[in-house]
Amino acid sequence: MLHDYQKYAVRFIEEHPICALLLDMGLGKTIITLTALQDLLFDSFEAHRILVIAPLRVAQSTWPAEIEKWEQLHELEYSVIKGTPAQRLEALKRQADIYIINRENVPWLCQQPFDFDTVVVDELSSFKNHKAKRYKALMSKRPFIKRMIGLTGTPSSNGLQDLWAEFRLLDQGERLGRFIGSFREAYLRPDRRNGMVVYSYKPQPGAEEAIYRKISDITISMKAMDHLAMPELVMIKQEVEMSESEMNRYKALKRTLVLDLDGDEITAANAASLSGKLCQMASGAIYTEDKSWIAIHDRKLDALEDLIESANGAPILIAYWFKHDLERIKKRFAVREIRTDADIRDWNAGKIAVATLHPAAAGHGLNLQDGGSMLIWFSLTWSLELYQQTNARLYRQGQKESVRIFHLVCKDTIDEDILAALEKKDASQNRLIEAVKADLRR
């Protein structure tokens, strides 16, 4: 049985051939969309051949699992397009109502005969780069698609500029313009630049409100806290501090972009590279030029040990960013990586005490709320989207315990900047969510 807010979202999809659903994690975007697609297929006959594009694991596991899970969806026939080119062609030729493919295979798909009249893009934010091959490939087929449905919980994780490509894919530029240059001229102004080279943009006064008005007719948004009886979420900043000598090394690299560690010279050729090196040092190790790594400190490992001990056997999920993070964690603790469907089942069955998860590999679509309620960020990511999606693996519908999310932050380092940036981006994105939030009383 669908919740009232889910029924509202189903109607919105059915009544809007082009639409964007900005649904907070845990609100059931998959069942909402599948219910609407089934109605369009078998009730109104407004859809005939449907394509769903999603992240790899979500395409191969989550969408099929949802179709199998819900009794009311059992008449839907689906085909997952995966494997070798020959296997993908076979899946494409199979008789089905819904065809599901991962986004990496979109360029290949668009080279085949394309007769989909309805396309769902799960995680629309993954199509924010208008220069990417998958974006260009799908745009080439856009004029032949009658219905476009975009789903995401993080529409503008890196600022308003993300929205242009996403909504151009939906409405072919009707609302925010066909060209990125015109969009920038209308709504943005240069922020960081070097002469004529612009590295980033910021909104012009009133731009956010203007953009939200432009897209509001085809967009609804919902936040979990508005519609679900969610458990308490506690965000905790756990500081660690380097010794004086360790901090001197950190400051030396930051100041000179070059650091000598016992004969191994670490260089940071530019600001982006420097950022990565500083993040590594804050976490406790740093890569050398030959791709090996050198340990700097164990401050986060010590803090992690204290947290594991204080958990008294309660399951813990550890998010990490660098491979040397994982190697050092595994060397010190008995952990299991969450990588396969078997790992997910064992975690949710309570068979794993301490697990590790890489946000980029498993940020979307994993339901891990049954296995635990404690997440520790050993090293942070600059990506708001991956950060929020990883948090939502535990803090989502079905979670029965209060969720605690710890951030191991190395004092006076770039860790503090990353956490502040994530909070700032979240505030900006929330303005978008609030601006187009669905009024269910209408």
C-alpha cells in the first residue's frame, strides 16, 4: 500500500510527460516510478517501450528486486541489459515492458536501433556533465523520446550550474536554455578565475529564485523528514590531532607543494593535487610517486579503535576514501568490505561486526539499514552527492534505531574545510529542495 505522498508523486509522473522528482533518500522513488510506469503501460496506454538508466549496482539489483518484491508489479516484464555486447543485444531483443541499463552502457545503447518512447534517468545528477559521452549520446536520442522522468535526491550537489544540463536533458532547453553560455550569462557570474579562464561561478542576485520558478512546473521535491517517522539522526565531529612534527610536515607540503619524506619526494603539481595530498596526510598516509604509500600518523586509527571498543559489539560501518585507508584499517582491525550482494545480505543479517564501504563504489541504492545504525567517516569526500547517499544507506525508511554518523576530522587540516564545504553545499541544495517542495494539500 502506497503512502499518500507516494500516490501524489505517482499522479505527478502520470500527468507530466516531462518531470523531475527530487525525492529524499528513503522515500521510495523506485516503487513510485514503477507504479506510475505500470499505469502508463496498462491503464492509459501512454507508454509502450520503457528504458530505465541507473547506476550499475542499482540497475542490476535494485530495480529488478523492487519489481519482484511488490505483488502489484508482478505483471511487469523486465530485461536487464548487461554483460558482453552479445549478451546486451540479446537482452535488448528480449520481449519486455521495461529495459534496465547502467549509465556506462548508454553510449553503446544509443548506437543500436533506439525505439524507447519513455526514459527514466535514476540519479539524474549523474548527467550533469554536458560534455560526457553518455550525456551527448542520450541527447542525440532525446527528440524521439516522448516521456522523460528524472529522479534524484541531490540535484545540485556542486551548485546551480549542475541544473542546466540536467533540465536540458529533460526539456531540451525549454526552461533553462539550450546553451550553457546563455545560462551562465543569465544566472551566474565568474567566481574564481585567472585572467580569461574561469574556474567556477556563483549565482547572480536573485538567480536561485528565478531558476526555481522556471523549473517548478515540472518539478516536485520531498524530504524524508516531512513524510516519514524517521529515527533520530546524530552527527558527531570527532577531532584528532597530529603531533608537532607531523603537523610541521603537513604545513611544509601546504606551503611549498613539495615534501621530502626520508628520501621520497612528494610533489603537488597544482591546487587539486595538493588538496588530494593534504587529505591523505590528514588521514594518516600519503602516496609516493611510485604509487606506494608512506604512513604519517595513526591518529585516526586510534580514534577508530576507541569508537569500535565503545560500540560494545554493535555493528559499525566505516566509510573511507583512499586505498591506503582501507589497507591500514584492515591491518589493524578485523573488517569485511561491502562489495557484493552476499556482503550486503550478511550485513543486513547481522553477521558482520565491522564493515568498510567506499562511497564511490556503493553510494547509490544499497539498503543497509537492517544491519546497523553507526557510520564512521574515516576520510571525507568533497562530493556532497556521495556523502549524502552513503549516509542514507543507514538513515532511511526501515531504520529502527537512532543513527549516529561520526566524522574523524584531523584538527587544523583540510578535513575541516571539507566538512565545512559539505555543510555549505547542503544549505544551498536545501534552498532548491524547499523552493519546489510539493504541496500535498493542493
